[in-house]
Amino acid sequence: MKVLLQAALLHITSTCTKLSNMPASNTHDTSTLLLKISSLQAELSHLQHRYDALLATKERAAERYKIDYKKWRTIKQWLCESSDCSKVHPLLKDSNYDFYRRVSGIDKRRKFEEIGPDLSAFDDEDEQIFKTPDAALVPDALDKQREVLSALHTSRRETTTSTKVEMHPTTPLKPSFPTHEHCVSKDILNEVLPAGTSVLQSTTLCRDPPKRRGRYAQATDATTINSRFTICKERNHGVDFQYDEVVKSREGRKKMLADDCECCRGYYEGVGPLPKPLQQPLWRSPSSTPTKKRRLSFDSLSDYKENREDIEHHKKEISRHRHHWYRAKTPPGYWDIGFPDTQETTDINRRAAEMYAQKLVEVENEARSGKGRYVERMT
């Protein structure tokens, strides 16, 4: 604002200098310049008036800040150096919020005024500041702004009091959300709840348990392999779980179970049983040549079983996949990308059930033989 006043003053001074140096031939423009000068003088006076009003407001705010600072310094000095600290400390807020008892702020203020320092001198200085004649320099716009603020303040008070009165109606309020009869039964509404129990807690206790899925699903009553059979510790290195270790010696690996992989499985099925090694020559020709016709397809179950036994014997002789326990088979459809439809899901579940039934039969046969590592649980 001060810079604007200086710029306007320089502009008026330069204009007057130009008028004094003008020749007589240009007197017809004198009236126009005089009008400009009068408008600039009016604008300058208006700016000067606003500047004086703002400067007075700033000085009053500075004085008010000084008075408040002196009050706070006096209170702080009194709190730290006064002998009545034992009376003040109980009024201060404790650092432990759990044991802090809420007290009305008005009661605290009254007690503090009774035992606190005398601040009347600062209040008198504050009143003298607002009674100074410099307040007349404030323009009408500031007075109007104060009136608008006071009107807004009074209207806000009226709205708050009306809302406070409406907070305690004589008739019970209706809930803002729609209620259903099946949500809360009449027995629960008429029931006398113990202390510390809400209606929401009582209704949640009476509801049906949620349906859980996946690993949180409730256990079914169907018997499983682990519920019927267990691993014999004497035949499994003294542990009751599927023990496995890395064996590098050739003789030790021959005693382990022979397995296959996705690549080797097709080879064993294509080659069939292991061909017999070279034997000593026969000195006498047999009555019939002991040859067996090779068949790629088997019609009877006995032929299929015999072929499977030959394949397992072949695998046990040359396989490099050795384990103490057979590896778990990959679930059907495990490597398929995408979500299956209803028909595919049914087929996957059917194949998984067949795989489980086959494993159950193998475990049962091993337990009944008495030589396997599975035994029946004692009921």
C-alpha cells in the first residue's frame, strides 16, 4: 500500500511539472489535464485513508499480541515460581489419560481465577486500546464486515441451540435404515439384556453360524486314509511320517523304490518287460520253443496285471528315479490354464475321486499284507 501511495504521488508531481512547462498554444488541453489531476487526487486521498485505517488495525493487533504475551509470561512465571503450586497442579491435565477424569472447563476457569495471578491490569490496557480515537479511521466497509460477522455468529448460535433442543425429543426416533422382522426376533426385543450387552451383540449371538468354505470349511464325517491308517515306525526309520533322504551309493539306491517321470513313463509302457539277459547254451533242444507272443493290447485283466508287474520289474532294475516313498501324483487339471466350466469341473472331480480310490486300495493292500509300512489304527 505504501508503494502505491508513493507511485501515485510521483505521477501527480510529474503531471504538475508538465503543466507548468506547457506553452500557451496548448491551453485547450488544460481542462482535460485538470480533470485527470482531480481524479488522481481523489484516488490518492482514498488510498491514504485506507492505508491509515489498516495501519491503525495493525498497531492495535500488535498491542493486543503484546498484552496476551505479557499475560502468558506472568502466568508461566507464577506457575513455576509461586508457592501455591500444590493447588494448581491438580487442575492440570495428567499425562496418564486412562485415569484422567473429565471436568467442566468452566469450573477449572473459576478455580484458576480464584487462585491465579491478578490480570486486571492487562484487561484495562486491552479496553483502552479499543477506546482509542484511531478507531474512527476504520472505513465503513470494515464496520459492515463486523456487522455481517456478528449476524452470522448470532444465527449460528440460534441454529446450535435449536439442534440441541431437538436432540432430546419426547417421542422415540425412528431408525434411518429399514428394519426387517427377521433381523431381530420378538423374543430378543422383549428379553432383558445384562449390563454391558448391546442389542447388536445379542442378535449376532442368535444368528446362524456363517457358512465357511475352503480351508475354513467345517470337517466332514467322511473317513479318510489318515483317519484309518498310520505309518509303522519300525519300518520307517523310527518316525511316523513319510521319511526321505538323499542316498548316493549304488547299493543303497537299489534298495529304494523305483519311480518314473512324465518322460520315462511312455518308455516303460512301450518297451514292456525287461528282455532276458544272455544265458548258457542249451545242450538239448526243448520239445517246444519257449517264446511268448508280444501283444500291445490286453483283453483280459490277468494279462494287464502280468504286464504291469513286468513293467514294474523293469523299472526296478534300471530306473534312476529312486525314493523312499512314491511321490504324490499331480491332481487332474492342475496344469490347465483358465477356469474350467461345469462339465470340466465334473470331469476333474471324477478323476480325482478315482485317484483317491486307487490310493486307498493300495494302502489297504499294503496294510493287509503285514509287510508294508502302513498299519491300521487301533480303535
